[in-house]
Amino acid sequence: TFFAILAYSMVLGDTFSALFRTFGLSVSREKALIGLTATVLLPLCMLKDLASLAPFSLAGIAGMLYTAVAMAIRFFDKSYANPESAFVLDMAENLKP
């Protein structure tokens, strides 16, 4: 469990440091990792009863379904296959098909 939480917090640290840069804030990966671990993950790990998290499980499932549907729509309408689409034009040259 410890290593799973450690890996999860590292992914969150990378994600949130990139999000902070998007908003013009210069936050290092380490500061984002420490901040998220101290304010979000540690209190969640200290809960005695996880029943209070049950509604968020449903929200997570809804988020995964939304993502799957959005990906399926993009796949079937060939949004990424068209070389003139906005998605392909925004890609780095070495990633283009």
C-alpha cells in the first residue's frame, strides 16, 4: 500500500506542477508533491471509516465513462487521422503519423 500511495502521489505531483505552470505559477515538482501529500493524501490515509468516500467512487466511475466515450467519439470520427485536423496540427512533428 505504501508504494502504491507513493507512486500515486508522484503522478499527482507531476500533474499538479504542470497545472500550476498553466496558471503562471512556478511550483516545483517537489513542492507540489509535498503540498498534495500533506493536504490531500495524508488526511485520506488517516480515515478510520471509508464510507464517507463512497459518493466519490461513483463520480470516479462517471469520469472514466465520460473519458471512454470521448475517446471513442474521437476514434470513430477519425479526428486524429486527418492531417488537417486541429489535433494533428497541434502535435509535435516527431509524434505526427
